[in-house]
Amino acid sequence: MQVPKENRYQALLEKIFFDRFSQGDEEVVFAREDIEAAAETLGIRLPKNLGDVIYSVRYRTALPESILKEQSGGREWGIEGVGRARYAFRLRKVNRIVPNPALLAIKIPDATPQVIAANALSDEQALLAKVRYNRLIDLFLGLTCYSLQNHLRTTVKSIGQIEIDELYVGLNRKGAQFIIPVQAKGGSDRLGIVQTAQDIQCCAEKFPDLVCRAISTQFISDDLIALFELAIDGDDLKVVEERHYLLVSANAISGEELRRYANS
């Protein structure tokens, strides 16, 4: 029976980590060629794109339980880029950001084309599509925004390869321009400081004249979407603003609700 690639990737990372880790370490550095060496030792067939091993545990699956057992002091291991083809397991302070259940949802007439809603291939694609077609970034930030590119894979100095789920550019009424990286998270995924820090650093490097506003969006339910504006404060991930939008048919918004929105 063929072993799922996620299990193979975890076995590789487990070997790389424990070949270099000593009790008390807060950082374990390795290079891309170490993945090849570990694969040869374990007899594991590698993908053509070695970066997929790192990408998988950054964005799709958890680190092996044996590595997670070496966490302490309210901190978690994550994998960060530290240069071209170089990475590090690093302990980061845990800062769990989840949608506030007490926050009132704002009803928005759902403008998602039904053919898009019916054929999205993943939760992330469906979420990005609903945010885009309902102009939720514009509403949330009070800017006029345009989708520049989605699933942007690029290289950032001192980090290496990263991926931004979607990148917007925005304008305000005074003509100021903004660059807006967007993370899209499924309902059970946590917002991470590593991806936010990478997004911000990427925008600073590639769009130095634009103001960066880092956004994360998450499904609370099928039509209830949370948006967060995020900022990095030292080693902490902070929420600048949070709002929830409920996509409904136009006739599901009452006159009383419209008056409340107008006066808020």
C-alpha cells in the first residue's frame, strides 16, 4: 500500500529535526539538501518540487506529534524560511486568534455568481471567490480595491519562497495606494504569525511605495465570513479590526436593519 505523501513528508521532517535538535534548542536550522539526504536514508521518494515538503506542513498538515512534544512555555514549533533554500524550526509564542462569537454580523446582499458557488473546488477557493465577488475587502477597509493576483508564489530575501493566497491593490479618496495581502483560512485553521509576517515583508520588499494592510478571512459558516486586519507587534500577532459579514438574499435584510446600518 502506498503511504500518503503527508505521512512521508512528516517522516522526513521528523528525521531532519531530531538529527539536529538538542534539549533547550529554540531554533533548528536546515537546508533543502537535508531533505534529499533524509529521503535517501529513509528510502522515501521525493516530489519534483522539494518545497512541497515544507509547504505541506506550513499550510495543510500539522508537524509530527514527536516534534510537538518538544514544545514548552506556551510556544509552538513552526517552520520559517531563513534564506534561499534554507529553513528553521522555530518556537513562537502561541497567540490564538479566533472569530469573536459576540460580534454582530453585518448582512450583505450575496453577489456570488451561482455557477461559481456551485463549482468551487475547495473551501479556500470558495472563500476567496465570495470575498472577491461581494467586494468584502472594499467594505472592510473603506477603500476601492482590485484583485491583483491569487495564489502568488514568490521569493523574499532572508525568507525564501512564500505563497500569498490573494493580493489586492487599493485606493482611498485622496489617491493613496495600498497593497493588501489576504490569507484565507478554513473554519478549523488558525491564523499564524509566520504567514502574516512573511506577507508583510514581501509587500515591503516588492511594493515599497504602497501602504501594506494585512488581512485574514475565515469561514465561520457557509455564508458567514470573518475578516481581520492584522499587525505584528514584536513576537505577537494582533487584531487591528474584526468584522463579520453574512451573505444573504436582498429581501432578507429588513428596513430596521438598513436604518441601523445607516446610523452606525
